[in-house]
Amino acid sequence: MPALININGVITTPEEAKISVLDHGLLFGDSVYETLRTYGGKPFLFSRHYARLEHSAAAIHLKLPWTKSKTFEEIRRTCLPGECRIRLLITRGVGDASADIGTSADPAVIIIVVPLIPAPEHIYTDGVEVVISSVRRSGWFAEIKTGSLIHQVMARHEANTRGAYEAILLTADGKLSDGITSNIYIVCDGKVLTPSHDAGIVEGITRGVVLTLARDMGLQVEEGIFDAGQINRADEMFLTSSTREVVPIARVNDAAVGSGKPGPVAVALLRAYRSAVGRLIRED
Ligand SMILES: Cc1ncc(COP(=O)(O)O)c(C=O)c1O
């Protein structure tokens, strides 16, 4: 698969791309990142992703080395023809082998661009199976996008082992949080329920768009703290992420959600999201 890597402004193939083994991103997962995609060849909702990146960087005392416009230009320069999936990663940079952030003064910017492989259409028409992970989301850093992703790696492994498309992570005290790399929603009596910021979620860019669309459609939306048992009362469920848009959830831990088929709210929100893309693509 063709891919391009931009490290500190130098674009190469993945084979040629090199970073130091003393980069604290590698040694300690000391980095922040964003995953975004293009529509019409343009990075989608870049300003919103950059704002979240700034929030993540500030939380770990990392100074972003490039301005927003330089970052956008470098992403555009690295993009391949056709739609792309983009990972923008800022590492702490090279330091000594201790965890002291004072030893690495020069953060590195890494942009990884690969062709976007569209999610298979059957996940939208049939819905997906998810499991409740045994991995818990915890710590103040759960809500920021850092490169310390061992929780997600273990949750992904568990989901694969159990044959599931995604996993739902609970907080340390058993409340619903979010997916491995997605936000989750329950539709109950016509109301859209989704874990709030206080449930340790990453506040998804797609989540922001979808909640606005839901309210515009006249749906009641409740952001809050929900027990995992709420799933048993769900009429339908769905998940969202930048690369997958709105995906209906048909089954959780082998039990059907509602009818076990994509529900009307998820289907309507997917349709609304896809038609909103054409308008939102004009946003910086
Ligand atoms: C933990 C987590 N929650 C939610 C999301 C969805 O965010 P977005 O809609 O910005 O892609 C992600 C994205 O990678 C994530 O890692």
C-alpha cells in the first residue's frame, strides 16, 4: 500500500522514514496525536482536530512546534491522490533515556498518510457486534489523545479474540465510557444517551457533529454518566468516529440490541452525517 511520511517537513516513503530510538515518543509513549481523514482530498474539520491537539499538548506540557497553518500546509503537501487517512503525531523528541521531559527540547512532528480504505458497507446495513472490554478507562489522561495507548492495544486484542468489531470500555467504577477508538450512543425511548466528558471519554469530532445533527432533527440528547446495565434497556445503539462515521451496533456481548438490526435513529443520523459532510468540508 503506498504511504507517505513527513517527519519535521521531510517527506519520504515509510521505508526511508526514521526517528531516533531516544525519542521520548518511542521510549515513553510521550506524544500527542490526531487521526483525521480527507473528503474530496481535503483534511476534514482540520481546525477542530487542531484545537483538540492543542488541548492534548497543553495537558502534557508539550509545546507544538508548528503553527496551525504550517501544520495544515504540511499535511496537504503529504496527502496522496484520492481519499487519505492521516495520523498527525507530535512526539516529545530526543532526550536522554530518563522520563524527564526537560531532557528533550525539540518535539518532532510526524505526519503519516495512507490511502483511506472505506469501511465495508455491510457494517452500515447489518450493524456490528461489540463486546464490553475487561480493560478499564482510567486516569486524568483518558480524555486526551496521547501516544500512551497500551489500554487501547489490549482492548483491541481482546475484541479481536472475541470476534468483535469494537469494544466498549467502562470507567474504573463500571460506568460506560467510550469505544477503543470511537464514541458510543444508546437510543432509549427516542432519546439519544451518550457518556459525557466526566466519563473519561475522548470528545470525538464526529460526536460533536452528530450531537448537533441529532438536536437539529428534534431528538432529545442527554450527555451523562450511565451504568453498563443501560445497554439492556437500549432500543438501538451506534458508534461514531472520523474514519467510520456512524455505525449501528447490532449486538453487545452476543445479545441483540433492540431488534438486532440497525435502528431508525442510527440510520437517520448516518444519512444526515453524510449529507452534512458536503457543507462541513468548506469549514477550515
Ligand atoms: C478513545 C476515542 N474515543 C473516540 C474517538 C472518536 O473521535 P473522532 O470522532 O474525533 O474520530 C477516538 C478517535 O480516535 C478515540 O481514540
